[in-house]
Amino acid sequence: MLMLADWRGDLASGDTGRAVRVRRPLFIRPVLVLALLSTLLLAALAFPRPAGAEGPFEEGQQVVVSADGDCLNLRAGATVAASRITCVPDGTVLTALGAQREADGYVWERVSYHGRAGWMASAYLAALDDDGDDAEDTTPAVPEVPTVFAVPPPGGFTAGPVGTTDLDALVEAQSFEVASVWYFRAATQDYASYIPGAPAIVNTLDASTLTPGSIVLVSRRAGEEGEPVDPAAATDDPVTGEANVLPVPPANGLTIGVSGTNDPATLAAAQPFEVRLIVMLDVPSQQWLTYVPGAPDIVQTLGRGQLQPDSVVWMRAGMVSSVVETVEVTLSYYYCRQGTIAASIGDGGGWCGAMANGEVVHQGAAACARSRLGERFRIIGDPLGLTYECEDTGSAVHGHHRDIFFDLSDDGYRWIVEVGYTAVIEILDE
């Protein structure tokens, strides 16, 4: 008779979700031992432990991409089949949002990158220690590098991610004379602009509004024009790339982003809202090419071979559905830590403790009228893409006012500059 250790996983008191090994002797026949070992081996091969299954990062914890020099996909859902939002460079610092799921052999961590929430494989994320250093000594954060845009004809436009928040450096990096830089805000449906050399009072766009991934439209100064050219013809190329999920615009509004794929139909299908129209600027010809989902081919002027994974596109949404009710509200923000942007600092600072519901403040929390406690809502055009909950109150928060919590005042300021002080929210089912 052989004695085999029977490893059973029980839950320890006060340690929910972690298995504790308890050894119990078990006497069985040798043949059964071999059969049991074979079964366990096959099960281990068929169902491997998900990569990065050590346990979730805490909400608000700083983590860093550790992908051996490669970028790491930020996806709209916790699966490899979910649409890609973007690919985040190795060494980039992110904020964990405190949620974790298992799928496709990975543990997926919900994180925030430049205000966009999404899911990443946690096997390629490492925690930062209290000093902000990578506990596993990964690659440092990638420095900002101004994007060099495709050259438009004189008087024409080009577009792309800025790569840097330094607008002077962006202008200097171009091989043509820049007349102006335009940034579209999906939440407010308007443009902010920067004119090189103009006084600050004229410019409505500055570094506080931008992140390195922000998309801008850049105009070239007028000059002698060359011969007009036609756009490249559409092709039957296979679908390449992964469609990016763009910020949700207001109903019938516009949004802007990088395609991620060469196929407009794939791009439209990846969005969490109804897409009425996709538009791309063909820089050499200065023509606007369009794709209308569901329309016959003869109507389409944008197709594969014209659209590329790195192309900038504008989308017009249809009716963005609201679950319960759509309400226009006023917005403000409050914060725990004071940042470095002077305009971000106000009387809403130093709130780092418990809210009205007894929980500690966290991302996604909002202060609302007391009668609204427990209400969940989304903000149309919110660059963070979060679902908020009324968990706090405030002496100055009444009626249709929402005060949104941020850990750092700089983040709150950048957010409200983009969203605006009034917005439309969708109140969700509880």
C-alpha cells in the first residue's frame, strides 16, 4: 500500500480567494496511483494555469508595461477577441482599476492609459514600488517624440497623433511650414487651435489639453500649388490590423481616432455605438474619402488600400442609446493630491478619505445630490470611458450636478477641459 499526499485547496479564514494546501494521507492501490497521476497530468496540459494569475493589482495602484521591448495591446474587453484600443509602449506607467478576469489562458487586468480604460494581460504588467520604481527593473517610460506627419500640399491639411504635448516641438519637427494645429474634442464637439507665433490669448490649445496620443489636424501655409493628384484606388487586400475603439461621441456627433485596421467595415463593427459614416482625409489629394455602413459599393469612396491601420478617421455616430434616461448636467471635479498645473488647484482638494457611503474615494466615484446616491451613469464623450456611481455628497452639489473624483488635480483639470463644464449623461439601470 502506498500513501499519497492529497493536496486539497481550502479557503483560509479572512483570505478569500486564495487556496491553502492541507495534507491528508490517503491509502490507495499502485494502479490507481498511476491512473490518478496520468489524469492530473493531462488536465494540467489541457488547462494550464492562466498567465499572470497571481492576484489582482489594487485599484489606483501604479503598474508598468513589461513586454521585453514590445508594445502591449490595450483591449476593449477581457479577451484576445476584443477590439484593440491601442498598443501601449513597453515601460509605460498605467493605473490599475482593480478588476480582473480570466479568459483565453490569460488573467486580464483593467487599467487606465491616458484616460482610456481597457484590459491588458497582467502577465506583462509589473507593480511599481512605493518610490515609483519598477519592482522588476523594466524599461523606463518611453520619452515623448514629436510625430512627423505626412506632408500635405501647400494650403492643405494632414493629421495624426501628436507624440508630444510640446506644441512648439511638434511644429519644429515638421518638414513644412505649419500654419495651425487643430484638436477636436468629441465631448464638446468643437475644435481648439494653436497658431505658431500667435499670442497666448489667441490660442485655445495648449499642453494641458493634450496627451502624446491626442489626434490633431495640421495645416500647411499656402504657397505655389503643384499638379492635382487622385487618391489611390481601393484594393482587394486581405484585412489587416485590429480595429481600435474610438471615444463614444454624443448622439449624431463626431469622434476621431486612429483606425487600427485597413478595413472600414471591420472598423465600424468594432465600435460600441451605431456608426453612420467614416471619413478619412487622403493627404496627397486632399480629398475626403467616405464609407457608409450598409450602403452599396457604388456609394463608397473609402476601402482597403486607401484606409491603413495608422490612418486617422472621423466617425459620425447614430443615436447613442441610453439605458434609462438622458440628462444634461453640470460637471466639476475634486481630488486627493495636488498636481503641478496651477489652474487645476482649487477648493476641491485634499479629499482622500471616506465618502458618504463609507468607502474610500476611488476612480469612478462621483459626488451627487443625496437623493441620487447609488445612481450609476456614463458621460457622453467621456475620454475615460468609465461608468460612474454616485457614492458621495457635497455641500455645493445639488440637482443635476456631478462632482467627479480624481486622485491628482492635473488629471481632473485635463479631463474637464476636454469634457466641458456641461455634458449629457446616460443614467443606467441599477
